[in-house]
Amino acid sequence: MSNRLQVNLQRTYNKVLDTHNKYITLIAQQPAQWSPQLIVDVESQLQLLKQSHNFMLQSLTKWEDFAKNIKDTEEKRQEYEAFDTWRDTEDHQKLFKELAKTILKGEKYLLL
């Protein structure tokens, strides 16, 4: 089974929620005309978000590949069911969308 993949994926998901909240708070509390120190902080948080987002996407790909390679029909069905349940959870979908939007907006903010 893909237990290790699932544990690492969920662990990253939990950490990225915290990082995303810190990033959103940082942006919301600071007016335009950021100081060099704040720019470094924003860039650092944004980089962490990108890394976590990429890791989660790669983990989902690995998990799906793992499921594709299972020979036993019942085990394959169970693995795909677990994969689909994780992927289709509303909170998970919402976070993936928010991360993509935050990363795109964050890169634009840094260009200002």
C-alpha cells in the first residue's frame, strides 16, 4: 500500500496550511512599498509555498503511478478509491487552487 506516500502528503498538506496562513497575514498587514527585509520575508514564504505545492503534486503523481502498477484488482480498486478520496476532498481541492493563485499573485507583487 501507499501508506508512506499518504503520510508524507498529509504532513506536507498540514505544514503548507500554516505557511499559507502566515504568508496571507504577512501580505495583509503590510502596505505597499515594502522594505528590503519584508521583500526577503515574502520571497521566502512564497518559495516555501512553491516547494510544498510541487511536492504535493509530485506525491499525487507517484501515488497514482503506484496504483496503476498494482496487479491485484481488488487492491488496485482500494488504492484508487483512497487516492480519489484524498484528491477529491473539498479542503484539499481548495488548498491546491489557493496555492496556485497565491503563488501567481505573489510573483506579481514582488515585481511591483
